[in-house]
Amino acid sequence: MVRLILVLCVVFAGADLVAQKFVWQPSQGHTQVPIWPSGKIPDLQVLKEPEFALTSGPDALVAGKPATEVDNVSRPTMTVYSPSGKNTGVTVVVFPGGGYYVLAIDLEGTEACDWLTSRGITCVLLKYRVPDSGPHGDGTGIQKYPAFPTALEDAQRTIRLIRFNAARYNINPGKVGVLGFSAGGYLVADISTNFDKRLYSPVDAADKLSSRPNFAIALYPGHLSISRTELGFTTRIPVSRQTPPTFLLQAEDDHVDNVKDSLVYYIALKNAGVPVEMHLYAQGGHGFGLRKTDQAITEWPSLVERWLRTIRMTTG
């Protein structure tokens, strides 16, 4: 079977994917944990097909390697990756991209966790609900929104769970940040500004805690500009002084998420007095994750590490 699908907001469009579907599981030693108790998933949607994963074929390699997507997530999970050596107490919740259709689970998920844990940072990989859990463009830059923002519900719940279980995971509940790519970058902005109002009825004691991140990292985010031709910012992201310090990364030649998505968010953050650092590159494209290429933009992890020291999340 040849399947055409959007992965990383069409970065794999027109490419063949491996025909055989499979159930994605994290690497050995890591366990997926449901973020909602059984029977209490808010706005649960019954999909026609169960969750499955696919791996890209030879026509859709990123930095010479295949990538895996996860489709039809209706029961979200989190997977905690703890550092094996030094532990800074810092935690980063990672939101893979995929246009709110699928999740780029390794390219923009597990590979980020491998990097973070090697730096003494606990990583929480969120497998949030897709498809149709966030905004979609109609080709003109105008965004369409779903009836229920289930991805944001999942993000709010996950941050609360992490803080509630801080002692169990050996983390500092005051140093919990978020990192997301593409559509996951929009989710970073969403949770950074829409944290004060819980979108679901509380299910346990964890829901008494704040879902505000302490810092935010948005990498080639999408869906933030109302137009590809004008600098107009979406009203869905109510930036305020309470928005956490933010790091932005973008390539000007990104053919998927326009540079204006990052520019309008940067301007909104600056106008609100939020500490923000932005790195804008002439070249780099879209959907590269942490994979090194000959493009300078792929050196971004070292910039994030320096920024985390600058905002005093980490030391040394």
C-alpha cells in the first residue's frame, strides 16, 4: 500500500511510506503512561481506525534517515525519560509536530529526549491527541479551529501531572518547561498563554496545580500569523506578562510554516515585556528536528543549552 500523508506539515508530502502499520512503543526501559484515568478522557472522540504508526520510505528521509509517525491518537500518553547521570532537576515536556494530523514521534520526539537527558534534563514525551486537535490553515493563512482543543487539554493535564509527581521523578516543580516543533510549536505558545483556565473538569488532586510552564521553546512554530502576507497575530494566543520566557527558532526559507509565524509571536512577546530570544536563519527549511545537516540552523540545541543557563534554569 502506498500512502500519501502529511508529516511535519507536509514535509513528507508525496513520499512513499512503509506499507506495514505497527503499534509504536518507546525504547526499552521507558513506559507510556495514560494521562487520563480510564473513562475520564474529556471530549473523547471515537475514531474510525485505531492508533497506528508508519515509517517513511527511501523517498522521505531526513538527514539520510527514516522517520516514524504516529496516527489516530485518541488516548494520550506521556513517557518519562530520566537522566542516567547528572540530574539538573529541570524537566521539558516535548510536543512533536505533524500538523495536528499525525505526530513525528522520533524525529521531533524521542530524539529530543535523548538529547535532553544527556544534559541532565528530564524529558516527558507527550503523545497528544491527533488528528484535528488544533488549528489548520486553509491555504490563505486563515486558521480553522476544532470544536474541542484536545491537544491543549492534554498539555495542561501533563504539566500538572509532572508537578504532582515531582518527588517520584526527582524533578523541581518550579523548573518545568515545554518544547515543540511546528504544530507542536503552536502548542507551546498555546499552553504558554492559555494556562490560567482549565479546559476540563478536574479528575484528581493533580488538577489543583498550575499548568503554566516556567519556560518555553518553540521551533519553527506554525499557525500563529493570520496571514502569509501581513504581520497579523492570532487572537487565540493571549500573550501577557505572565507568558513564560521563550526561545524561538526559524528559517526564512521554511516552505511550510512561514517566517511570519515566528515574527508575530516575537513581536507580541516583546510588546508584553516577556523575555524572548529569537534565532532567525536565512536557510534551513522545515522539519529537521535534531538531525544535523550542513545547515547552520541544525546547531540549535547548543543555543538552547546556553539560553537555559541565561534564564537560570541550568548552571555550568
